[in-house]
Amino acid sequence: MALPQPAPREPEERAPDTRQRLQVRAAGAARGEPGGVRRGAGSHRGCEGKGPEGTGNRRRGRGESPPAGPAEPPPSAAPVLQLRVLLTPLPPACLPSAPAAKRLRLEPAGPPAPPGAPPGPSPAARGHDGLWDADSDGSDGGDAAPDGHSHLSAYERKRLKNITENAKFFAALKLHESAARLNQIATKRQPHGTKRPKPKKVEDDTARRRSMRLLRVEPSAVPASETPAQPGAEEYPQVPEGPVPMIPEEQAEDSKRTEALLNTWLRISELKAGDADRRTPDIERYQESLSSMVLSEENVKKVVKSRVCSMAIHPSESTILVAAGDKWGHLGLWNVSCGSEEGAHIFTPHNLQISCMHFSPCNPAHLLSLSTDSLRCGDVTRAVFDEICRSEEKFSSFDFLEDSASTAIVGHWDGAVAVVDRRTPGTSAELSADIGFKKTRTVHVHPVNKQYFLAAGLVDVCVFDVRYLKPKGNQPVSSLTGHTKSVASAYFSPVTGSRVVTVCADDKLRVYDTTSLSSTITALSSIRHNCNTGRWLTRFRAIWDPKQEHCFLVGTMAQPRRISVFQDTGKLLHSFCNTDWLTSVCSINVVHPSQNVLVGGNSSGRLHVFKE
């Protein structure tokens, strides 16, 4: 079968470049010439054609005239190839606002295709510019363009239709309402267990039991059927200012025994004690005397109701009379020599903790006690506790500046010190001096040079001269260095004052040589010792034995419970222990000035007396 001949045309010159050739081929295709462009997007060689038709067209383009005759398209003629232009589609987010970019191909707007030719794109797939969507099959798939979406392609309309149908389907499932309801159930707090109904309160029910220890009531003094005392201000009566009569709490029942105790105190105070032997015994004889001191059952007694914070022992050589002060301002007196039939008697001269106590060195009938708010003197001759000094600043400790005990140096918890004169009327201090401490825990006067006193603060231990004290700008005479934590106590040695022993929270006992008071003094010896007493125990205080210049005593946390005796060189000389009767920590200790008597107090108000 002979191929159809193209329509005759005027000879034309070859296009100078590819663009012009594409335009020529596109124009020929628009006129229905079969020698048009056969391929889509391709090189210019593909645009010119590679078959015989393409070669003939090229020759005819060079001046050969085509054969004459009408151009009848054969029934099996290949479809006219068209040029496609590929454009990048826009993101889906831009679909509602602007029409998406299409992949288009150029189609000439010529006459309709001859019969038998493959159908071309439908009008629905054509744009207003005559371009055909390459992604469309020429049909709208039954999806008519809704209002406002006529500019979208069939694919885009199909996609929008699917999105709409899916949204309607999920809305019918009511997933949002179910999620909100489940979230509300999950966030609702579930009860841990079944709540039991609370019983109704009975109006006529008996009073609730209370701890007798907290109510300060002795168990033996209250019958079982008796209701405990009601809490409030009446339970803790405040001690008034001024003199307080020396009447014990158990006056109603033990008035005769209390009177006997006070008479004993008065009698032994009137006896003039012989001059104590101030010579220091040698270490061997001293160790022998320590070994002879033992603890027995009758020498253990509860003297005060709460934690022992201070103790003092009467200097009498015939009778052992011990005074103890506790955390709540109670002062207990115990005549150890009389046995257990007389027992101890408790007085209440203070409202708060009694932190320091001393018998007067010149008149043992006077017992001076220091509490947080006041300094009092218990005079057994008049059976009264006189008030010497009162201040809103909290007191911590005191010591006598003279042997006559008429003046005293008092330390404050805020770091200051005060000078008090008992001969001056009133209850105010003579002088208040700031020594530069944040806290002053203990003060102690030099046994020989009374103008010097030792003050222990947080980490500072210094020696001051009382003659040069002034309200501000005080400088120490000497500083004892080496402490890294809080210092609990610091005391001069009893005879010459040539040694100072300190207790520090860094678990060290330190001994200093204070023979010559230089500006800075380093430790002579250091002893490893557990000083971590905790919250419920009184802090340890290392005290010198008045009978031995170079030995001191201190409580310990070690098991079995004991009281240790050290030499100033750091050597452990002796340990007082008794597994039967000493089962607690004795934080506060006191030694008789002339007899082999040691008293240790624990945090429950119990005293332990070691004696020969």
C-alpha cells in the first residue's frame, strides 16, 4: 500500500536552531502534515524523525517538490505525536488557594481526528489554553468539578473527593468524642483502696490518752483511772522574774525529805573544807586511783526529767552532793552519800535549758545556774533562787572572774560576751562586748591570771583580756588554730592553765600549750575521737581533772559505753565502764575537786557515780 503523500508546501530554509525547527514541525503538525514531530520530549534528532518519513521530509525541505494529490489519512496511520511540557507540582498545602501545577503537553487545536484514529483527550482534560493534563486519562471519572474547583484537574478533584469521603467516615465513627472521654477517664484519680466509712464521734467518749513523758508526769504519781492533765499554758507554768522560792515540785509528799536535803546542803557548806592538795600526783598513782573507782546499782539514779545539760558537785569532803540541770529548766539535787531512801529532789528555777552550773568557790551554799534567759543564784540559807542577770539575748555559759564569785563573764549565743557584777543592783550586765564571734559556746577564766578568759565559738578559740574589753573592735590576745568545724568546748587546765583542751565536730580532741600566750598557738597533740553525738544527745565537753594537771575526761560513742581519761600527750589512761549499769552515753561529766568521785550524766536525766 502506498503511503499517503503530504500536502505540497512551499520550500523553506532550514531552521537555524532547534527552537525554530520545533516551531516549524509544530506548525506542520497543525496543518495535518504527516512529517511532523514523532516523539515527545527528546533531542532535536528525535524531533526531526529517524524513519524514512523523517528522511524524506528532510529532503523535501531542501527543495524537492512533493507529489501532487489529495492527502488521505490511511486507516492504520499512527497517531499524531505531540510535545509534552513537564512542570513540577506544587505542595498539597497550596491546593485550596491556588491551582496546582500540571504536567502538560502541547496539543494543536486542529480539526477532529479522522475515523479509526485513537481518541484524544476529552474536553474535560483540556484547559482553557488547549493544554492536556498528562496525568489524566481524558475522563473525569464521574467526578464533576464542584463549584470553585473548576480549575483543578481530574486527579485533584478525585483526591479532594476521597479526602471529603474519608473525613465524613471518621466523623461518623466519632473518634474525637471517644478520645476525649478516654482521656477524662485516664486522668481521673483512681482510689487506692476501698474507703471505709468513718465512725461517728461519740460526744461522751473518755479523754484520749497522752504520753506522760511529754506531759512531764511521773507514772507512779498518777492513778490509772485519773485523766491526764490538759495541755496548754497550765501544763508548763512559766517561772516569773525575780526571786523564786526553793520549793521542789514534790513538796506535798516529800516535804520532810526535801527539808532534810536542804539542811544537809547548809551543814556541809558551813564546814570549812581543808586546803586541797594542789600538787599533781604522778601518773602511776593517778592510774591506781582511777582503777579503784567503781559503779554500783545504788549509785545510779534518775535525778532530772530530761536530758542532762550541766552538772556541778559540792566541794565537801564528807558528803557527795550533786546538782544537775536539764533541757527544760529543772534543777535536781541528789545526796549520794545518804543512800536511796532520801533520793533526789527537783526544783524549777528556770524556764529553759540550764547550760552551765557552778558552786560558789568562796561560799558553797550558793549554787549559780545559767539558763537561756537568766542567771540565778540558789541560796540555801534563805531557800530562794535570786535573779542576778536577765537579758533578751540568749546566754550560753559563764565563769567567775574572781575567787569571791562577785563578778562573772557570761557568753551569749549570738557571739557577744558580758561582764556581770552581783553587787550591782538590778539585773543588767555591766558591759556587753562584741568579740567578733558568730556564736560563743563556752567561756572559761584562766586559773592563775584571772584577767584572761578563753572563748570557744564556731571555729574560733581565742584568749581575751577582760581589762581591755569594749563594745566594739575587740582583738584577741591569742588564737588557737586548727579547728575546721564547730567547737563544742574549750577549758584551761585547772592548776596552772598551761594547757587547753578543745572538742571539735571534726572528730578531734586537741591540746594546746598556753604557757606563753603568743598571737597564734598550734595544737600540741591531737586525738582522734568520735564527737558525732547527733540531735538527741548533749554535745561532748572534755573537762580537766582538778586533781591532775595533765589529764582530762570525755564521754565517748564507743561500745561498750564508757567515760575515757586521756593524758595531754594523747595517751589513753583509763576507761570507766560497767556493762550492767552504764549502758548509755554520758555526755556531761564532773569530777570532785579533792575526792576520787566521778559523775556522768546521760540524755535521759540519769546520773552515774563512780567512787571508791
